Amino acid sequence: MRRHRADTNQAKIVAWLRSVGASVENLSQVGNGCPDILCGFRGRMVLMEIKQAKRHLRASQANWFFLWRGPKPLTVRSIEDAQKALEELIGSPLFFDHGSKPPRDQIRSTQGTTPSLPSPQPRRSKHQAVRVQGAAASKT
């Protein structure tokens, strides 16, 4: 078994994932081609293999990915890749750029507005509806 050596970008990516509220479990010591991290975000999980920009999967990693029966592990090379992975995981965009606040034009202001709710309609039971129809029929 090969001794694990973490990629230099792993600490930055893990720190960013945690900063946006993800749970991260380091699996890099498992070996045998297992992905580097397990990431949980908004009730979902994804396995991530963190690689340097021009590095590729080793044969043991490709084999592990092939044999894995769960969701496909994702290869992440940057914070941008990690953000795309989370967006894919939850099915919607994240409205921030690497931990910063969303741009002002993406924040909906609620000051000075009141929500427009439909006016409540009185509920009638089945028996009341029959009585109303019966009363209308008796008048004719």
C-alpha cells in the first residue's frame, strides 16, 4: 500500500467547504484508492478526490471508483470545483463566491413591503353546502 501524501490544495478546499457549512470527514488515510474526503451538505453526501491541477487518478483510485456501488465520487481540483460539486449535490446555485456575501443585487429587500396573501375564504363542511343548495331549491 502506498503511503498517503495529501495534495497541497486539500487544506484550502476543506477549509472552504467547512466555512460554507459543510461537514468534512478526512478519508485519505483509508488508502487502497478510497477518495480523500466525505462531504455532507444540506442533508446530502458526496465523496471527493482532491487533486492538483494537472494530476490524474492513480490506477488504484480509478479501480476504487469503478468498483464503488454508491454515487460517483467527484474529482475536485479547486475551490471553484468544490462549489460546483455542492451546487450539483443540492441542485441549486450557491449565492456566494468563495465564502463572501452575495452581491447586493442578489439580495431581495423586504423593507417597506407587505406580503400579499390571498384573503381567507370561509370553509364550509359538506353538510353546510347541502343545506345551502337545499335552501336555494326550496325558494324556487
